[in-house]
Amino acid sequence: MIAELLQRLARGSVDLSNWCVEYGAWDGKHLSNTFALVEKGWKAVYIEGDSLKCKDLLITAKKYPGIVPVEAFVARESGDPNSLGALLANTPLPKNFDLLSVDIDSYDLETWEGLIGYDPKIVVIEINSSIPPGVYHRCDENMSGNSFTSTLDVAHRKGYELVCHTGNMIFVKSELMHFIAIDPLYVKNPYLLFNSAWLPSPSRRIKSLLARVRSRLAF
């Protein structure tokens, strides 16, 4: 999906910087959304807070010099010295880089929400996909992860549109959506992109409801 989106932007003559950011990066390779790009010569800021995992990241960075490794836990508050924006400001990352991938299994949404001064074209962010659409939830001590609806709300306020839900939600800047060329039905009704296969089995009624909504909107 990421490769296809980048291809469509490139075909539209969008100026790509070939820079990406991923935090919760581990060794830079394990379950990475962006390492395939690094292998093709992209530059990347990889942020990892766990010291042992960061040692593995440093090994990867020696092999791939395009990686800028950062050892830090990304803070929730935008004014914190370890906020995402503050950490990125200490790197050569361009302001309009191409891809941001967020996967820290906690306050993913708040860390992206507080990002100021950087304008990634594509954002990939993990959510708690077991929470059905329509429910507003942010990560707390009772339930980890952020809901589809809460994440969609922040994305819209930051100027992004949803293009795919894979367990991650994948967004593209609104002004670039005409290059992506997806059916306007899904732009107007992003809930149709929710993949109900991620819901726990007792939610079959919700799956059925989503299917009926899709069939009605198809007309």
C-alpha cells in the first residue's frame, strides 16, 4: 500500500524528498513499515526508546548509513524536550518529508497530534482495531491504543484523509488526494474503509451493519 501511494504521488510529479520517520523502530527492521524504503536508498529517522533495542538499531544504521538513529521515548506533550517535533529538529529531516510511521503501542495519537512544524505527505499510525467505528477512545490505563474514530478526528483536523485501514490507518494530505485517485465515495464516507475483520467475533452484528451501509451507499 505504501509503495502504491508513493508511486501515485510520483506519477503526479509530486516532489518527493525520499525521507521517512518511524518511531517504535526497534532494530529498524523488525515489523517496520519503512525499512523497504531504506533498502532502496531512502533516508530515515528511526526513534527507539528501549536501550537494548536501540543497540540493535545502531547495528542496522552502520549497514545503512541513510538511517539517523535516535534513542528516546517520544513524549506526549508538544512542549516536552522529547516531543516528536523537538527530536526531529535535531536531525537533518526536511520539513515536508514523505512518510511518518507511528507504532509505540500506547499514546501514538497524542504524539502525532502534537507534531508541529513538520508536514509528512503520508502518515501510517497503528490503532486499536478491536474498537468499532463510532467509538471515541484514547489510550488509557484501562484499554491501550486509540480508536478508529478518534484517530480519524485528529487526522481531519490536521488536514489528512484516510485511504486505507489495515490494522494501521493510512492517511494522505488532503491537498494531495487528487493524485491518489480513490473513489470519492470513500473520501466522503471514510467509515466504509474500516476493515471489520479486525473486530472480535462477538461484533458480527456490527460487521453485518457495515455491509448493509456499504450496499446502500453503493447506489
